Amino acid sequence: MTTESPRWFKSSFSENGGQCVEVATNLVASRGVVPVRDSKDAAGPVLSVPTGSFTSFVAGIKSGEFGTV
């Protein structure tokens, strides 16, 4: 078991409007997950998304699969 802590960051495309999520990609190799959390609540819940699912989600965003707001 690894004791590595998540290194959180948010996208450089984030505007400081408070509607951001943070991810910790440093745990992909050791745990096979991408932790995701609300940037406004650093002590709040964390979703551990399997690497393949996160990759598919990002690809869907880039391709416009989810539309725009």
C-alpha cells in the first residue's frame, strides 16, 4: 500500500468563478485512480475515478460530446 498524498491541481482553463474541480494525477501509476474533489471544499469528499473512465471522460469533453454551457 502506498502512502503517497494527492497533489491537487485545477485546469489552467479554470476561471476563478468558484465552479472548479481539482484532480490529483500523481496517483494514477500507484493506485490506478484519478481523485477528483470540489475546489471550494478541500476537506470534503473525494471521488476516486478509475483511470480508464477518467481518460474517456476527458476525451468526451475535448470532442464536444457533452455540449457546451
